[in-house]
Amino acid sequence: MSTRRRVPYFTTAQRNSVCPETNTAIRKGDPIVYNPTYRIAYAVTSKTADHLRARQFAETFNMADQNY
């Protein structure tokens, strides 16, 4: 069984790419949301990043909908 993280997380870009949602260029060193399951990097302005911020907020303040 793998001990790798399979949930998306905030990190910095290791290489240049393009966000699949917003079609914005991602340069090496930019802040991104990385999804290791699909090996996709999203820009911090994407909807995926908004969902991740909302989920982290809910988990931090122990809100009822944190696991949905």
C-alpha cells in the first residue's frame, strides 16, 4: 500500500505548463494546486483551487460539511 498523498495540495510548480481549466501559463516557481492522482497542475485562479481553499477552511474550523 502506498503512503503517498492522493489529495490535491498547494505547492510551487517544478516545470512550465498550462492550467487545463483557465488556459493560463504556469511558470516554474509559480504557486499551484497539484493533483497527484492525475498528475495535473492547476493555477491558483482556477475553480479547483477555490474548492481546495474552501475544503481547507472547513477542515480548519471543524465545520459540518468538511467531508462532503
